[in-house]
Amino acid sequence: MTTSPTESPAVHENAVGTYDFRCVETLAIPRPVDRVYDALFRVTDWPRYLPHVEEIDVIYDDGQYQEFWMTVASETDGSPLRVRSIRNCRYRRIDFFQPLPPRFLRHHAGFWRFLPDSDGGCLVEVSHLWNLEPVVAAEVYPPTAGESTEQQVEKMLAGHSRLALESWRKVLTAEGARDADL
Amino acid sequence: MRICEQMVVDAPAESVYGLYADLAAWKRVLPDVVDVEVHYMDAHRQEFSMTVERPGGLETVSGVRHLRAPHELELVQTTPPPGLAAMRGTWTFTPENGKTTVTASREFTLLDPDGDEQRFAEKLRGFLRTNLDLFRRAAEGERVH
């Protein structure tokens, strides 16, 4: 099943504003679009390439729809974090949501888009869409003189997006990436 | 294997779509639905389990739906019914002159590669026709009231 990026449901999502918050990060990766898409699609390979991903436990994968648990290293030297993701992988686009979001989020979803750039590389865009669980969010990210709770959450998710993009650029442009079928 | 069933509903697409999108309505509209448990829901995505009564006993399926109001509901059953390896598809809603054509498309794979696809397809068509008609009656009834 393929859908061109211009027909993306995200247009509707953003237009109707059913998520209160959104952040978008983009990065050019000098590898062909299909290679970049494929690397993000092949979820079982992630622990080989991404040092912070400790384990992927696939629950369902039919080539378009995927559901899996991902165990990632703790950011605070605590226990590893297990995150369940549900994805819909289509032509140059991967939609995702987190059915069990962290307790300060009521909803957490998003999508990756993979667009060809003029140099034969790929412009990768990742969007996060979310609604806060306001009381819990204010406990976890108390407002400060300089930053509101909302700003802190946005900063954190945007930071995760940039980290993911940078990690993939590093992996996909590393020496030997072509030999490793990346 | 892919199959498709259609039915025209005498109600606007927005209300017909809304009825199909509302997981709570399924138990009210479909008499064989025993329970619906919603695990996640926002305006565009749903994850749920549904238990239905079948001649062989209760069956529970789990699924995910992607909502594109008021045109389409895309679905995958990550835990499909017994005997199936995969089940996915769409409900689409096409407005015309105040009425709505509802199209149910399904793509399924049997667990047994030598299983009788045609026989299962006919059974599935029967379920879809029944469900389309029950939803039609509910949608048209809601419009009248």
C-alpha cells in the first residue's frame, strides 16, 4: 500500500488541531531516500546500529503495520526504559504512536517523512504530536521562571527528535554503511 | 486475498463515519459484540480489543485503527481471529446526494497455506454484509430520531 507524502493524513491531523502540541525537526542525510527509509523500517536491526537501543521485541509485523517493544538505555543511569510503539509504514512515510505514553502525556503520536533532496540524498523530517496530562506534566516538569511546563516538554521531545536524526545520519554515513546494506 | 462489500446508507457521511469511528457504539449496534476494551484513543488512532460471540465460542481480536474523518477508517488486526495469520482493511465513506456509500475492504491471509480461501471469503462477506446492514439501520435510525 503506498500513499504519496502530499496525501498524508498528517495534513488533516494538523489542520483540525486535535493535538495541542507539535514539534518538527529535519535533517539532510546524504543517502538515497529508499535506503534511509529501509533503515528506519527494519526495526529488528536497530540494536546493531543504535547504541542506546538495547532490545527490540516485535509483537506484530506484516510489512506495513508494526507493533514492538523497544528497550532503551536509561538517560539517568536507572533501569532501562521499555517503550511500546505501533507503526504504519507506507511510501516514504512512517506513522507512529505510543499506546502507553509516559504519564505526563495523554496522547503521543507522530510521523517520519522521507523526501528526496536535489543532491540525491534524503531530507528526513520527524514530527511529534502530543497532548499533555496537565497535572502530571506540571509535577514532572514544574514551571520555572524561564520555562513553562509546556516548553520543557517540547524541548525534551524536540531534543529526542534531533538525537534520533543525528544518530541515523551517523549510522547511515559511517564508513562501511554501504557494505552493511545500509 | 482481498474482498469488498458495499452498502448505501441514507444519512450524511459525517454521521455515518462518526458511528463507525465510535468504538463504544459497536456494542450497541452489533449484537454479537460482547465487549470492547479501548487501550488507546486519540482523534486519529485507536488501539482496542473486541470480544465477539461466534458459533465456536467467544473470540477476542485486537486491532489498531487509523482514523481519517470523515472519509476512511484503516484497520489492522494485530491479533486476528482464529485461523487467520493476518487481517487488515478499510471502511470508506463516500458521500453522494446526502447519502453515504460505505465500502468495507478486507485483505486476509489464512494460517493454513492450504486452507480454503474462497470458503473463508464467503463467510467473511457474510459477516461484513450483516455488519453493514446493522450499521445502516443504526445510522438511519439515529438520523430519524
